[in-house]
Amino acid sequence: MTESNFDLVPSYVIETNQTEKEGFEAMKTLLEAEAKPTAIFCANDITAIGALKFLALHRKKGGYNPFMFGKIGYIR
């Protein structure tokens, strides 16, 4: 990210054990922040599924939409 001139916001970095539940909770934490991220990066598909489930479940009451965020996957 640094090489691409993106600013890394430390509060946006949430370490998890890469589970669906922790992806769900991490997305909740991100969206409770005053400044909302515009994209998410998850270290694996399971964590991403949890994050997207949070967005889908809170679509109506929170106004969140999975299509509001850029998403990046990573496979090594």
C-alpha cells in the first residue's frame, strides 16, 4: 500500500484469527468508526464472507450495502 501511495489508517487494521465470526465482528468495528473505510481487504475468503454477511444483515437498518465497498481478495 505504501508503494502505491495509499495512506494506511492504523484504526482500519484489525487482526483476526481469520474466521467468519471474526470477519463479521471486524466489519462491525470498522463501521462503528467515525470515518468509514471505502474498501476492505480480508486475508482469506472465510473472513471476507463474515464481513459481507455483516453488510448484508445490516443493509436495511444500517444502510450498508456490500456493493458500497471495494473488496480485494488474496490467495498465496
